[in-house]
Amino acid sequence: MLPVVAIVGRPNVGKSTLFNALTGTRDALVADIPGVPRDRQYGISRVGRTPCLLVDTGGLVSNAQGIDYLTARQVHQAIEESSLVLFVVSARDGLMAEDREVAALLRRASSTIVLIANKVDGLDEDTAMADFASLGMGDLQPVSAAHRRGLDELMSVVQEHLPEPQDVAEEQDPDQLRLAIVGRPNVGKSTLVNRLLGEERVLAYDQPGTTRDSISSILERDGQKYELIDTAGVRRRSRVSEAVEKFSTIKALQAIERAHVVVLMLDSNEGLTDQDTTLLGHVLEQGRALVIALNKWDGLDEDHRKRVRGDLDRRLVYAAWAQRVTLSALHGSGIQELMTAVQRAWNSARKDLATPELTRVLKAAFDAHQPPMKQGRTAKLRYAHSGGKFPPRIIIHGSRTDTIPDSYRRYLASQFIKHFKLKGTPVFIDFRDSDNPYKDRKNVLSRRQLGKRKRLKKFTGRKARK
């Protein structure tokens, strides 16, 4: 296992910028606004001789209450699970009262502490660092995370305090299912993630917009490895005013793009809203396997449940292949059914489709219902083969395929889904026109035929004169 290193400090000292610089990613959301990160963000540092597991945390504030109190609990958990803490202060702001409070907290912890002065660019280092000597935390490491200055020296110091990693597995496990949980704000996404993990991994608070970043967690359940991705709630564009929320929406859409299976959570009390259908459109555009989870189902009476089901049947005809599950993330009911549906969708999205069987299904569907005629001619479909997975892509070869309408494409997709018993995944179909081997020889053949006709006409005329 990799050694764990937590990045801790008050708000707006550059913790997330340092996290991104050391991991070589943009996983942590960065903005010039205090208190943007709230949850723990994990990543592997690539700077230095050996990697380590970095944990980005939210800023610690004085007299934390409400959402700030929950953020502080996340920081405390990160400190407890780490073997080394990077205490980040701002050289540009100097020593502040909140820095002293964070230092007092860290002294009570059992982890080793490395003090880092960030934002030293453009400053006299000796003058800026002298202010922090009163903390009594040993040598101060000057860095500029935004400009990647001093990172190599920092990681050399860090690795002196870390044990050797027992097992470094940097490659992505091909059997690990990436599961993104998306939805509108305050529908229970973080509550579901915490329920699945059995711990308070992400903040769950009765306030829309609590989650601002896409947080990844590793889960193993029933022998299957999962990478859970909790995303920020996506609202209508007209209501997104803060720059932070705009970046949060981008991160949520990126999570959909990299996921194998997407769980779209709906609030059963409100049913399917226009915001939900917009978000569903992003999922369908990316071709991801989909499970629709109706949360807060336990609080509805039977008449309300019938209305919700009927509304979904009527409005989701274009996504009839998507599986639906009812659950209560707060009380844990329906969780097993949800994970069974996710596993089913995962297996369907990566299923191997043999060319002979695909061709047999194609011919049966074509014989049962042919595409409409255009200009007196109809398309001919000859054979089909697999073109990829996630989602399953089927390539069909034939002639005059440009005349096939979208309705017939959907008809063929439904036939493939029905025959192969695919659950929770769309099927993409591409048509290819087969090459005509005589296309370039038409003019030559016409001249030959013309010559034969002339010789035949000349011979028959000569014979008639005799």
C-alpha cells in the first residue's frame, strides 16, 4: 500500500493548487475563493523517487459551524489516516491567527508534520519565512505551487519521513467499474455514497450545492471493485452564477464521460424534472450505461408511486432500455437492487458480440421489416460485426445505407438489445456502404457493349442485302 500524506491548512493558502501540482492532474477544484474544497480528494503524487497517496482537504476555520464543521470533520479524518501531514501556510499573507490554531491541532496528532510556505514567488524568502519561525515546527519548505517551484526539494524532504511502499499498483485495473452518481442538487447523491462505503466519506448536508467537486472513492462489494465518483449537483445554466459552480458542473460532466456506468438519481417527491432530462441528455450523448435511481421512495404513498412510474413510462420512451430502481439512500433500502442493476449494466456494456450471431439477427430483423423505399429503391443490409464496447457499437455493411432513416436505426438497435438480453446500456449502430468492384469499369463495359452492337448491326445488314 502507498503511504498517505494529508495536505492541511486554513482556507485559500493554495492546498488544492499544491495537490494538482504534485499529482500532475486537475482533479482538485481551484478558485480564488476561500472554502472551495470541502471533501477529501485523493491522488497519487508523481513527483520524487517513489509515489505516495496525497489527500487534499478543505480549509480549517475558527469556531466552525454548519457546513464548516462538517468540513473540519473531513480534515480530522484525513489527519488520522495519514502518516505525514503537509501544513501549508501563505508566505504572501504572513502568519495569521488561524495558522496558529491549525498548528495547535496538528501538535495533538500523531503524524509527522512538514511546514510549507506557499506563494513565495516575488518575495524575499528569508523575510517571508522568518514570520513562521514562532510556530516551532522545524525547517520551513518554500514553494510556489502555481509555478511548480520548489516541488522537487519538498518531495525529497517528504520521502525522508515516509516508509517504503509495500505494493505500488499504478495501472488501472481493467476489472474495476467506474460508477458516476449524478443528479440535481440535494437529491441524495452524497448520502448514497456514504451508505455504500459505510463511512462519512463525503459531506451530506441539507443544503443544495454542498458537494462542489467530483470525489472518487474505492469500494469492493460482492467481489467487484468499484471506483465511486460523487459529483456536484447540476442545475440549469440560467441559475448557475458562481464561477465555482460552473467549474463544478464541468467536473460532473467530465465524470460522466469517464464512467462506465452512470446512476442518475431522481427525487421521487418531485419526479422527472426538466433539469433531470437535460442531464439525462448528457448521459445519452456519451453513450454510457445507465441506471435511474428513484430516491426517497419510502416516503411516498401508493397513489404517488403510481403517478411517478406512469410519468417515467410516458416521458422516457427514448431511454426504455435504462434500468430503474427505487431506494432510500438514508435508510439503506433498495441498495442491493441498485448494485445488482449496476452490475447488469456493466456486463451488458462490455459484452462480446459474435459476428455470425449479429448477422443472423440483422437478417431476421431485415426480413421481418425492411427499411422504407426512397426513389423506388430500398437499402440492402448484408452483414454486421462488433465495432467496440462502452457502449456496444455495431457496424452494418450494405448498399444505399444513406437512405435509412433514424427510426429504422432505432428498430435495429431494439432488436439487438432484445436478442442479446442487454440491460441498461444503449446500442450504437453505424452503417457502411460496401464497395462496388465494378464502379470504375462501367464506362469500359459500355464501350464494349456498344462495339458489339455495331458489329452485330453491320453483320445483320450485310446479310439482309444478300
